Amino acid sequence: MNALGKRDYERFHELRSNYSEGLRRDLAQLSAFWEEHEGWFEKISTKINDIFLKTNRQEDGVLSYNRMVDLLVAEYRQKNNV
């Protein structure tokens, strides 16, 4: 949804308006968790994940996640003529 929001803000809000109350609650709890753990914890866990990915031949490390989402959004847009 973050990648979609950057590319198609209107569609992002359209989809988000269909979220159930349970999903909205879960996302709020997830957001609160990450806000609480921002800073040193986030930096360390990201660095560990980056090293793990690079050790397993994913040269872009954690940046590969963003690239994968970009590819999925591009494929969706191509298939749906968006």
C-alpha cells in the first residue's frame, strides 16, 4: 500500500476506505509497535536483516524489498492497463 500510495494516491485512499474495522485496528497496533521501537532497535534489526540478505546472495539487501514491490505494482498496472 505504501508503494501504491506513492504512485496512485487516489487509488490508495479508495482501497483503504474499504478496510474492515479489524484491519484498521491491527494496522494501528502495528504502527504503535513500530513507533515504540524506532531508533536503535530499528537500526540494528535492519542492519542484521541486510547482512543476512547479502550473505544469501541478495546483493541489494533490504533495498530488494522495495524493488520487489515496485515490480509487483508495475505488473499489476500492466495487466490492468492502469
